[in-house]
Amino acid sequence: MGSSPRLTTPLVLRAGDIRRTAAFLPLICWLLCSIFVAGCSRKSGTPGAVTGQLPLCYGPGPDLNVTPTVDVTATRDRIRTISVTFPDTNDQHTYHLQLPAGDYQIRAGAWPARRVHIAAGMTTRVDLPGGGCL
């Protein structure tokens, strides 16, 4: 038994087919780029957070005055990003800041700063140093 001959049709591209295909190419590229950029911007636009213990001291301050608050400051590249005052009514002596992802120096009052990396969508715990109360 012999094999039957295969009928094949040669692929012929006409000028109109090429133009129609070429017209869709920029649209396809735009869609792919939009999906990629949206995925990247969503992650970088999501803030992170830092939280921890505060060195609140409700005793006499340096001028023998009562200091019922503490300022927590976050700086990035030597530029103050945020400064929040936490009152003495904060019974847990904690702070919580939302910040864009990046590297920061977090400081409570005049106490030494702590270096911290904030990751997008994550919470980092950093207890801030402080001295004892008088």
C-alpha cells in the first residue's frame, strides 16, 4: 500500500495581512508595558511601617520642667520625612509610623537615632533608646 500524497497549501502573506498585523503590534506592546509598569508601581507605592517602644519619661526635663511628650522623627537622606509628637496618654509607650519604602534614621527626642530599613507592605519593629528618668 502506498502512501497518499499530502496536500499542502503554501503560506502566502498578502500586503493587507502584513499591514493589519503591524497595526496590532503597538497595541500589544502598550498592553504588555502597562501590565509591567502597573505591577512595579503597586509595590513601590505601598508604604511600610515602623513600630516599637518609646523612651517616654514623665519626670523633670533638662530645665526641671515636666516633659509629657516625645517627638519621634524619621529622616531619609538627612531630610526630615515625618515628625510626630506622642503624648503621655500613650499608656503602652509605643509609636507607629507609616513611611514609603527605604532606609531611615528614626529618633525619639534627643536620644540617638536608630537605622531602619522599611520594606513596602511590611512592619518593622524598632525599640527606640532612651535614658532613665530622674
